[in-house]
Amino acid sequence: MLELFIPGPTNVDQNVAQSLTKPMTGHRAPEFSELFAEVDQNLKKILYTQNRVFQLTCAATGAWEAVSRNFVGKGVLHVVNGAFSQRWAEISEICGKEVGVIELPWGKAVKPEQIRERLLTGKFDAVALAHNETSTGVLANLEEISSMLKREFPDVLFLIDSVSSMAGVKIEIDKLGVDACFASLQKAWGLPSGYALLCVSENAMERSREQKNKGYYFDLEVYDKFYKKNQTPYTPSIPHIYGLQTQTKRILEEGLDNRFKRHKSMAKFARNWVLENGFELFSEEGYHSETLTCVANTREIDIEKVAKVLKEKGYLFDKGYGKIKFKTFRISHMGETTQERLEKFLKTLEETIKASN
Ligand SMILES: Cc1ncc(COP(=O)(O)O)c(C=O)c1O
């Protein structure tokens, strides 16, 4: 079995994997609602929220579409600083929304002033950004952006893609006033792919009620009706909910502060490794991701060759993403990854690079 050091899917704990095979129940049975309610309580703790946490049987790409269709009225301002934030902006357009873009060089982080300037045009009632741009390893500063939005644009909805940060980085949703925050489970949650969580504020629900053309599968008003009964509108992936039951318990047992500290310290270790090994960090100083490290391939190593050798040694290694593939590579340190496993992997990576180049 390969150990995954790619930024998703990530490794799944054995107990969690086993819980996915529990016997099925009916999604309208009382036992299901009990299970859903238990998971929901745990999710609220992990996300520091009293808001609804919708469960969607789809990849995060579905959540992108749901958010764009439900929460954008007049227009949405997208921050684009990498492959994933770019794709989300494209999805908003495809969904027929008025889209404005703050286009940044890949690797850079947005500053509140850049958002403020564009919002002053009055064209937008939503801001959308990737909290953790997985292609470049840039972590946005939500606190700074949120305080500017609260102070100057209280009616603008704050929509964040936290696909590769949620459950690995502390996101105090209610305190930050984030209106929509979503992730799929195959990254820092440490669960298999194909399921997404979407946390939605009351203001965002109000916006959804005003929208037309929300499509069928992602009309969140329908999700809300069923959420009140601890159900989902359509037959969900019940194995994922069993997985979430086990994994949310494990996360709370680890302790949220411990979990976020673990991610921070692994990130620091990875960054030191990068610099000590003569590479550079691709992400802007002060905005480095805590769940993955994007490495600028300044030594011009043969990434394909390194990946091949690492595979023989039992590791799946990332080769960079999108237009910066091979110019960068990414080291994932999230979910089930521990300091010990990361150190072992980086030692092997170092030896492999030495031997292959
Ligand atoms: C930041 C970000 N957003 C969205 C996605 C899309 O997720 P999914 O493959 O679950 O649709 C990814 C996938 O890597 C991602 O990293």
C-alpha cells in the first residue's frame, strides 16, 4: 500500500476505514437522524459554529456550484491566485453570475485593501476566495479580510473554499462571520473522497431564498428543510457519514488545539527542510499554508524521476499542479500525517533527490 504525501486524497486511518463498512440503514429511518444529529454536533464544534452544516454527496466541485448558484445575487468578486480559485471563478460564470476577478500572480496572497477597492464599485454582493490555494500553498489571512468586510461591507457575503484547510487549520466560522465555508473530505479531514460539507450562515440562506435558477440538486432551501429533520434531501453516501462519526470523534479526542498545533509544526518542519535543501518556497512570505508546502523547484530536479523512485519506496509524491507542474512540487502534511511520518518521508525524499540528480 502506498503512503500518500500528495495534497489529497490523503491517508485514511484503519478504524475510520472500517467504520465505512458498517451495515446500511435507511436514510429516512430514526437511526439515521440520530447518526446525522451526532455528526452534526461534532462538526459544529470542529468548525466553531452554530450555523447549519449541510452534508453534500458530491466532490467539493459540487459545493462550488452550490455556493455560486445560491449565494450570489448582484455579482461575485473572485480572488484568483491559483488553479482552484480560478476554476471557481469559471464555475460562477458558467452558473450565469456576474463575475469580477482580482487576478494575482500565482503564489501571492490577497490583501484586504485590494478587495475593499473593488467592493467600493458597488457591483458585488459576495466575495469568494480560496482560504488555502492548494496549487500554490498560499493561506489567506481570513481575520484581516473579515474585519474589513464587517466594518465596511456588512451586506457582502463572505464565501470561502476551505477544501484543503478545514479540519487542519482553525477556522472560527462564527467569529469571522464567514457566510459559506466548504470542503470535501479527502484532505485534512482524512476521509475518502466524494463527500462535502458546506457551512451556511442565516444571511446566506436569506440570499438563497431570493435566487432563481438554482438548478435541482443544489437548491439549498431544500437541504435546509431536510436539515431541520436531521436528514438530507436525497439518498446520501451513508458510508461517509459513518466515517465522519468515527473521524469527528477522533478529532475531538486529539483536541482541536493539539490538531491545529500539529499541522502548524509539521508545516514549519517542511519549510525548514525546503530551505535547508537548497529550494525556495513558492508561497509569499507570511502566507504559507499549514497543510501543504509548495516548493519552487529552483534546483531543477527531475521531478518525474524522483516520483518514480519514491513510488518504488512506497510513497505517492506530488509533481506540482496546473501551469506550475514540474516547476514546483508539493509536500502534503495534513490529516493523518504525523511529525514522525513526515520526517521519515522527507529523509527518503532527500536521499532520492541526491541519488537521482
Ligand atoms: C482548494 C480546492 N478547491 C476545490 C477542489 C476540488 O475538490 P474536489 O476534487 O473534491 O471537487 C480542490 C481539489 O483539490 C481544492 O484543492
